Amino acid sequence: MLKKIMTLLIVGMLVLSACKAATDEPTELPTVNTDTTTTKEVVVEGEQMPCTPLFDYETTEEADYYQAIVDQLSPVTEDDWVYGDPDAPVTIVEYEDFQCPACPGFSLYVKQLVGLFPSTIRVVFRHLPLPSIHDKAYISSMAAEAAGVQGMFWEMHDLLYERQGEWAGLSGDDFVDWVMTEVEGLGLDVDQFEADLHDEGKRAALEEMTNERLNMGLNYTPFVVINDRIYKNGQPNISGLIGYYHYDGYAECPPWVIDPEKSYTAVFDTTAGEIRIELFPDAAPLAVNSFVFLAQNGWFDGVYFHRVVEDFVAQAGDPSGIGIVGPGYSFADEVDSDLSFDSAGVLGMANSGANLNGSQFFITLAPATELDGGYTIFGEADEGSLSALDDIALRNPGSIEEAQELESATLINGVEIIEE
């Protein structure tokens, strides 16, 4: 099985699939890098290297269609269900159906982001039941609202998503029995909850609101809006927004800082020893320029190798140490057929999809030719550095909680760029 090198490596994070109303074709976002763009012939000239700025990216016809709908949506108010700092610079609005199997992974992950970056992100939940394909879409939304009356909306939100597999296949009556049992465990007033769960006025209002949203064109879940922009094809770039606002990243393309007539070596000062890597500006000018720019500005100082898989790769470049943050901007793939991940010590760009490279990189610990053609190669370690690569601490976290345990991880103290 192909092992993937993703900027976002925790399962179920920011890659969306969708539940759509029964009358529409399903919409899915790409999950693997299958359409690479070779930019080997990039000319190093002008003030800035070509990239996708954080706030100025190209959109598709589909994204433009949905953006026109977003522009008609009401602003966030005190009547919304909101989690996080109200003054956070990033607002993620989710229109969701609790029975939609595509919703839990994204919604629960984003809620975790609020816990990690409480001053940077807030989440807004809005109902979008899809009764044409989910028979308990309305009653599950009513359950969340009933819990919300008693101040426990988010507790019910998490319960419905985390245990969706238990109730999604039940009949409507059996769901009610199930949720009434769970309510006791949450410490809610059971009688009050039951009355609110079956409140005919609130149910009618929910159905009316849902029909209004469906008629506007909100026809799939999760329908995600980030800072008033539709979230499609990885844009707006959530990892970049975190990098920009939380880690003083970069919204614009970096200036050209490399000279095509010179050679460059990156010297990694790590707790596992020194690693010297010759960079390949001829083959990957974008990747090399971005890496050199970030290194010279201290982006990699105090950064951990957050994912290290034996006989595969060591991955780093995220200041959070978790594997979810980029610098703000992104840039295109540079796939050179003359280069290969055919040995230990090859330096490649991690990405979160085709042409979505940022600051995260990986170094192979063994031949990994299955990665050829999918990821930019922009350097190679010298033979004397291979022993230090072998000493990088292994770690392959499967959750954010595990990823936060960095005590034993190998640290990059800094990266020096030697120009010759």
C-alpha cells in the first residue's frame, strides 16, 4: 500500500467527502496527489516566487457557484451555536446533518483545533438536515437543540458524532429510546429534554429553516464556510490560516532569495546530530527558495520531527509539532523524472494535495520509490549525515493527543543555509 506524506496527517482531518440531497450528484474533494504540475523551468526573476497567496487563490466554477450562495447567508449572531474566542481571526461555519457519515471527522477535528488554537479559531454550527437521504436528520437535530436548552449543546453534538455508528441505523422510535438513555448520563433534566425533543413549534421552525437553506442551494453536508468564503478544494487553506495568525506566518509569496548561479547546503542542527543536505535549486527552485526563505527567517527553529516512521521517512516543518500547520502560502509541485526517492537521505516536500506545498518536508530513511512522481524532491543528505538520520526518534502518532506528546521527539534547533 502506498504510504502518503501529507501536511495534515491525523485521520479524518481537513479532507472532505460530502452527503448530498438525493436529487443531486455527490461532490468529493481530492484526497491524494494525482495531478502534479512540473515547474522545473521556472525562471528565478522578479521580486517574488510564484505561489498561491493565503487570501488570493484561484477558484473553480463550482466554488464560485457556492460562493454566490455563501454571500447570501446571514452573519453569525448570538443565536448561533459558537465554540471558541468570539474575537478569533478565523471563523469556521459548519452547516451539518448529524446523521451524515461525512460530518463527524471534519466537525470533531475542527473542534479539536479550537482547543489547540483557542485565540485563533472559533467554530459556528448550523443545522442542515437532509431528510431526503437521512431518516433521523430532523430528530437528531432536535436532540442537540433540546440539550442546548439546558446548556449542553456541544456535549450532545460530540455524543451524536462520536457514537453515530450506534444510532444511525436505528428506527426513529429506537433512536429516541437510545438518546433518552444517553441523556441520563449527561446529567440533563430528562423530562425537560423529552419535552423539548418533541416540541412541535421548534420542529416546525427547524423544518422551515432547513427548507429555506435547501432552496438557497445548500444541498450537501458538511457545507463549510471559512471567513465568509466557501471551503472547496483545500481553500481557504486552514493550515495556512493557523500558520499565519498563530505563528506569524506569511500571507504573500516569499521573495526570491536564491541565486540560480550558486549552490546551497542546508545544515540541520538537531538533537540527533548534524544533518547536511545539498539543495537542488535547478530541479526545484520553488521548493528550495521557500525552504531557504523560511530557514533564514527562523521558521524551523525549535521545530520537532513530528512523524518518523522506521525505514520510511522523518517529517518536520510544522511549528506546532503536530503536523497540521503551514506557513500561509502554498506553491506548486516540481516533479522531476530524473530524480527518485531511491535511497535514504532524499529531501522531499510534504503536501496536503496536488500543488499544496507549504513548509512541511520529509527526509527518507530508506528507499521509498513508491513516492516517485507524487512529491517534489529538492535535496539529498551527504553520506556523513546518514547516521544522524538513523538516530531521529521514531514516532507515528495516530491522534492529536498522541501528536502533542513531544518530550522524546527529535528537535531541530535551527537550520543554517550555506551559499557558495
